[in-house]
Amino acid sequence: MLFLKYLIENKKATDILVIDSDPDANVADVIGEEIQFCDTIGGKMKVLQDKIKSFKLSPGIPKQDLIETDVFSCLIEMDEFDILEMGRQEGEGCYCFINDVLKKVLDRLSQNYDMTLLDSPAGLEHFARKTGQDVTDLVIVTDPSKMGIHTMKRVIEITNELHLKFENIWILGSRFPKELTEILEKEVKELTDKRVHLLGFIPNNDEISKINLNGGNLIKLASDNPAYLSAKECFSKII
């Protein structure tokens, strides 16, 4: 969300689409919004699947057209950007179908915007499913932990295995104490992938934690907040 705040504040894009591909709908949490399950892609697809099972769909309408219509109806218009929540799968079953829906309409949807931000949960699943295969810049956020750095390396490996052609892969250290930054710097320097660059570091910040815990809007964070000032310096390398 700090990147979104940076884009809005510095007028780097006129029309911005934010896609939250995390089933937990974390983007809504950090902007102080409550998005119902029925307003997510998962919710819309549940209704569509029920109609298919009960033979309530007109046989003359292609299912793909119905899916695209439902996805577009999930767009939530905010004052300065639009947001699309993937949402969860209701009941049993994996998220493969919802991911597939998102992947198929992502390119067409993003054509209507100057910039599309895709927030993906930590892990390798979305890369394996190629949800964001046409993304130009990938930002990998890692915390100061062995697990975080391990995941960072696995993400880079899988992008090569799947031939995902990101123009740049940026490594961002989140909540890093100053005395530990050199560890991540060393790890990034040892990587052989020429697309990989160290974006920088964002320190831990009590004000951000307070806004998060109170359900506030992180975009309204004070522009002179130390963590945001560090974030701005990082993001200026991307755009």
C-alpha cells in the first residue's frame, strides 16, 4: 500500500487498478474497507457455478462471457483507484478455478488502466499458475529471516523455470534493522540473475502497525513518516 500511496501522491498514474490475489483479502484490511464475499471473484464464481449445476444458464451465452461480466462487476471504484478482490473459495476445494478466471481476464482488464498493481500472497503458487505472467516489474518483499530469504531465492528460481519474463525483479527488505541490512545486500549481490536488483529497505514503524491494528487507511499515513520516506526512495527506482 505504500507503493500505491507513492503513485497517487506523486501522480505517477491517472488510472490505477489494484488486484488483490490473496484469498484473505488483505488489501481491503489496510485501506480500511470491508469487502463482502459476494463482491469478490470467488463469490461471483460460486453463484455462477451454482447456476451451472442447476441448469439455470441460457445455453446461448458462452460461459467465458458470463465469467468476464461477473469479474468486471467485482470492480470496486475508490476515489483514486479501483480494486478487485479475488476472494476465497467457499467450502471445499482449491483456489485453482478462481486463479484461472483471474489469469484469463487479467490482460483484458488491465488494458483499461495506466498501471495495474497485483498483490500476491507469499509463496510460489501464483508463479506456478502464471497468474501474473505479463507483469513487467516483480517486487519480492522479504523480512529479516532465513525463511524470507529462502523464499526470495525460490521465487527467483521458479521464474526462470517457468520462463516468466519479468523485466526487473526487485528485492525489498521490510522491517529490517540497520545492523542486518548488509546480510540481505550480500545475498542479493551473490545472485547471478541479471534482472535482480536490490530495491532498498523499509524499517519497522509503530505508526504503520497502529493504523493496521485499528483498521485504518494506510494510504492516509503521514507523508513525513520515516518508513514512508524510505519507501519513496525505494519506489523512485521503479518509476
